[in-house]
Amino acid sequence: MTTLATKRLLLEPVTPRNASVLWSLMQNAHLREFQDIPRYTRVEFERRVAQRPKRLHQRASGRFEWLLSLSDTRVAIGWVSLRMGEGAPGMGEIGYSVLAGYRGRGFASEAARAVVEVGFTQASLRRIDACCVPENVASRRLLARLGFAQAKLQKRGAIVRGRPVDVVVFECERARWGAGAQNGSANSMVMPASGKAK
């Protein structure tokens, strides 16, 4: 995995070296409003990160995750993940979270767009899904802006704050993304950290 850059963000792969930064972010209680964030100890989280796959490619399986930082200050503001190989071949699932103080500025959209692009190009996925609870209106709007279509409602499809909740499943096909559904803009350009456009 490589570090990605958008206009305003650096997306640094989560490794044992920076896992403690992500673990600290995950302790913010407001992040659990709409999602189930595991409550691992820092040591256990670092151990789990060390077991994740190291290279993103077509046949990779597991969780790939990037720490989001502001390009100008390097302040960590959230994360975005791509899970692969847990369902049918060629399928992935994206997830993302941004600290409350940085929401409403398009950072989650920018990061998610970058990782979806990588999923379709580097990993050759044919479809990427995303899930959110119906009450998470901001996330639903974000996914619609990126070209995801609502596919179904899974009754009691997740556990949030210890109780079963419904989940809306969104899908984005590579063919649709490639046809311009990603609504590319200057903010969505994905570059490796070297600065060469992809």
C-alpha cells in the first residue's frame, strides 16, 4: 500500500508504526453514534493491524486502512478503509469516519473518493459496497454524491451501541464509476505521495 494524496489530505496506510494514532482517534465517543467501533486495547489493536495484508492487489483479502491527515498541518482527522475478499471475488466494502470538528467540509468525500478509485484501479474490483444506518443522513448524501446507489435495507444488519440496527447498503459498479459517476473535481485527484498523478 502506498500513501495517497488529494488536494487537502494525506491518506497514510495504517501500519504498526502509526496504529496508535488511529487507536487514539477511535476513542472519541461521538464516532460510535452511527457505527460499531471495536473497543480493543491499544496493544491488541496494534497486534491486529500487524496481521493485516500489506499489499493491495486483485487477489488480496482483508482490511486495508488509511489514516487521514490534513496536508498542510499533518493533523490526523479520521480514517477510511477498504475490505476485500470477504464476500464474492471482485467485491469490496468501503468505510470511513471523520472527527466531529472536521465534518461538513468535504473531507470524508475526498478521502472516500480516493480509496474507491484505488479499489477500482489497483485492486480491479468490479463493485464496492458501503453501509450506513438510515439515520446517518450525511453519509447517505456523501455516497449518493460519489455515485453509489442504494441497493437494499438489511433489517438488524449491524450492532451499534450494543443494539441491533437496520443498515442501508449502497453499491457502486466499476463500469458506472468509470463512466463519470464519481463526479471528479480538483479535490478528488488521487496521487501517490511522490506527487505523480494516477
